[in-house]
Amino acid sequence: MKNNLNVLGNQNSLFDEFIAEIRSAEVQIDSMRFRRNLERIGEIFAYEISKTMNFKPQEVSTPLGIAEIPRLMEKPVLATILRAGLPLHQGLLNYFDHGENAFISAFRKYYKDGTFEIQVDYMSAPELDDKTLILADPMLATGKSMLLAYEELMTKGEPMHTHIVSIIASRQGVEYLQHHLKPSKCTLWIGAIDEELTAHSYIVPGLGDAGDLAYGIKTSD
């Protein structure tokens, strides 16, 4: 899947400004701004993804005549992993406002030896056959949560194409998805790729826990 990787960061655009703010410990203390920045980043991803989708010229009546304008012919299914993905999902939905929606609850189940496994305990989605699927989560660490969510969604049918969206990814996570997903069926959209992943699977420099920064610190099991 190496040819189906799009990295939107480091191109001297407002996208980089939003990335800088969600990484900044000084700005992160404002959870409302953190959520809004995730949302704005989602809007930019939606705009870029829309360029790959199917449009058809349609006539639109104005007060003074008729204009022929390309119109989007698809209603994508927007999926996200709870809870951190909600602001990013909202940004995508702001632009794909006629899209259907899917939600997945996935979490890390830790064991006493420090190891963990990814588990899914909830999924709600429409039928996916021959539709465009956009699966989003702010952070792509090992890639296992994203792959597990993708496989869970595939029980609802086979999409025409899947766009996987993540704001900050580790190099390891990107390569993991590239190894496990077919390039003809999936495209990766990433904001920035960080090279380091700790022994506990945290991205460095990353930005911290996106869910906690957006919605408050959760208690440990």
C-alpha cells in the first residue's frame, strides 16, 4: 500500500498551524480549542479526500440563469473509534454532511506484566457494500486498533474504497497498515509521521492522549 499514502503536513499551510497547536502543551490546556483544532483538521482531510471521489456535472438554477457545476455523487460512510475520534469525525461530517455514520468502541486491555491487547466491545454501522468508507482516529500508534476496527466494519459489507485518516502516526503504525491492507482498496491520509514508538506504544513526540485532552482524564481500570 506504499503508493496509497498521503501526508498533508509539512507543506507550509494552515494545516501545519493546527498540527502545531494540538501538539503544544501550552495550547492543549484549552480542551475546547483542542477539540476545535481536531475538527478543523478533519475538515481539511474531508476536502482533500473529496478530490478523489466521483462527481457529475449538474445544472443549478440561479436567479439569473443556469450554471453547470460538478456535484458529489457519493454519500460516504464516516466511521470513527470512540472517544478520541469524535471531534475529528465531526470535522469530516461538517463537509460530508449527507454521509452515513459508524462508531466503534475499542480499547487497550492491559495485563499485569504490562502487555496489552486491543479489544472491540461495540460497533454500529450501516451496510457498506459498494460505498466509500472513511475511517478516522486521531492517533495511529501500532496500527492494531485501526486494523481491528477496519476488520470489524468489514462484517457489514465490502466498501468500494476505504480512506483511513489519522492526524499523528508512528512510522511503525503506517508500515503495519501498509503490510496488512490492499493498496487497491485502501488509502492512508496522515497529518504527520513520527519516527519513535515507546515500549508502551506511545508516539514520540506525538501529542499525548487525544481522548484525555479532548474530554478529560479517564480513570484506570
